[in-house]
Amino acid sequence: MARRKVELTEEQKKKNAEILARLKAERERLADETRTLQQKTKRKPGRKRKNQSAATAME
């Protein structure tokens, strides 16, 4: 069965654009938060990763 091409109204196109913009902003925010967390947990001289992960597991 062949698929029909769907034509969106201008209102639907506008709504889709708004949703996509929100999703993009959310994705960027999550990437920034992840990057920040990764930088916080980066190894510091004299700090053992094993102890840190054990403390994190208890939370």
C-alpha cells in the first residue's frame, strides 16, 4: 500500500516548530548539565575514584 503525502496546515507547522524548538533547548540544557557533572567528578590529584563511587551509591 502506497503512503499518501501528508500536507500540514500552517497552524500545525507552527506548532511542530515550537515543539522542536523546546526539544532542542531541553537537549542543550541536558548536555550542559551532563558536562558540568562530568567536570565535577573528574579525577583530582590524590583522590581515589573508588571511594567517590561508593559514596555516590549510598545516596
